[in-house]
Amino acid sequence: MMESASRELERMRESPDAWQEVRYERAKDGDANAVRRAKVLWALQYDRRPGDLPLVRWLAGQEAVCRHEAPFQGLSEEAELAGFLLAEYRQVEDVWLHWEIKVANFDTWCGYDQEHLFAAGVRRTIAFVRDSGHADRDAVLERLLDEKGRPCVSEKDLAKWSERNRSRFPADPAAEDQLTWVRRAQLTGDRELTRQELDRWAAGRERDKETLGLLRHYLAGLGAFAEAARAQRESLAFAGNDWESASAWRTLAGLERQAGDHHAAWEALRECRRALDGVSGWQEVGLGRMYVEELFLLAGSAEGELAESVFAEADRQARDVPGLSLVVLESAAEAAGKVGDRARAAHYRKLRDAERQRIDNAIGRAGR
């Protein structure tokens, strides 16, 4: 993985014309060049040179565009890595580029540390922004200062933040958190490498709640649903109350369903329902709606008498759970059709269509 990353970086260093090959390019599933750009950033993390500043700036700019334009937005590790690498150069004029990442979307606004803006130094950055004629001057200055006009970050806090980030993004690959290699292998789409890195990470670790949760997550991402279900079943022991227990059983049901063990999924959903008895007002919260959704999904996946039994239970529970989403109603209509209940299929299609119309009307009003 890192060998190909290093080759990509060398190509970028040889010719700025190659930079366009890793630009943000919107695609159906996000960014067509996300992996190639990520590899260049990974290589830069372990091979930092003063002359790479223009490349780092360009990559950070592409990450800002990606976070703003990509369908799923969010704050990616690659955007944070680009911001870290840029901050390490401590160039005051880069405050505007950090700002572009900061305001790219809601998640970056909340999660991209404001210390990035101060990377060149607290007093120096504030003075630079104050003296600037940049279009974002006032907005940035408002973020840099509190309501009394004092810096939001001290020089001491900035130094501590920089040290934490250097630990998070070490210059030596050997110092990297093993889970980082799992995430990176997953991003490249190399399933075999992802599994190798995951097994290496899990070997010898205490099988506590965090470990089991991460195992479940990554195994499910690999399509190893039966193994993910086993990890989830093991984690049931860590449920501390009825809410956590119900949530854990519902998650297990989904994994068992995707693994093809529909009877195990049904048993898990029955356990979920028993746990929900201890959750006050569960019908009114998201967990209740997710439980009903999983019932309909199982009814649509199972066969024969099991599918009919599950659908009957889903239909019964759905009557007491208001505010079912469009996706749940779609699953309900499909499940009803699957078991041959024409009347309930028509009922759920009517509710589905009404909900879709409500959403379309809301979007139309918002766009006016």
C-alpha cells in the first residue's frame, strides 16, 4: 500500500501537471480520485520536505472542495491529515485555506479544530487577518476572537495541540496506530489486505466492548456478516441497561439477516422486543423505529412461514410506532408483497406515497 503511495508522491513531485490526476472529481459514490489523493497524503506524512508546500496547499484545497461538494460530506481523516500537514508549515497566509476546510460543511465546522487557523501563531495570525482585505476577514476574525475580543486559543494551548497532532500523525510509519492501516486498506478497496490488517490489529487484544465493536464494524464492512454477528453476540455481555441491550440485539438481528441466518435474526429481534419493555416510551424514539424497520427487512428476506410470522409481528408493532420514515414504509410495502398480503401491501404503499409527497412538498417550500 505504501509502496504505491510513495510512487504517487514522486510523480506529483516531478510534475505539477500530474496534480490534476488527484483533484476532486465528483462521482456516483463520492470522489473518483479520493484514494489516489489519499495515498499522496499518506506518503507526505512519512516523507515531509520543505519544497512540498505548494503540493500540500493544492491537496488541502481539493480536500476542502471534496468536503463541500461530496454527497456524504463529513470530516474525513484525509482532510484532517491535509490540514495537519499544512499547519506544520506555519505559514500565516494559509489561514484562508484552513478556513475553507473549516466551513466546508456542518461536520467540518464542528470537527475541524479551530487551532488550524492559528497554526502560524496566535498573535501573528490575528494581526495578519486584521490587516487583510480578504473577503472572509470579518468571519475569520469572529472565529479567532471571543466575545470580549480575546484570542480563543492561547500560545500554550496551540503548542499542546500541535504535539497531540504530531502523535496522531507520526512521521514514522512504525509509530502508526495499527487501526490506521485497517482504515487505509479499507479505503483502497483491497479486501484481502484489509482483512490481514484487521487480524493483525485484533491479535492478542482484550476482547472488550471497544474491540468487539470495531471488529463488528470492520467485519461487516468486509461482508463477513457471520463473523461480525459472532463479535456482536459476544458484546451483548457489555450492555449496561435495557436501552443498550435492545440496541445490541437489533444490531445482531441485522447482521444475522445479512449472514443469511434468518431464524437467528428472528430470535434476536424477539430478544430486542423483550428488552424494549424496559425502555419507557420506546415507540416514540428512533430505536423503536429501527426495531420495526429490521422486522420488515427480515420479513422481506426470509421465506415461507418464518417470513409470514415476522411480517405479522412487524405489522402489529408498526401500528404503535408513529413517524415511520420513507425507507421503513418502502421496506414494509415490499415485505407485504413478499408474503402475499395484498391489503397490507396497498396500505403501506399508500403511506409510502404520502410520505414521499410530504418530503417533496417540504423540499419545494425550502427551495422557494
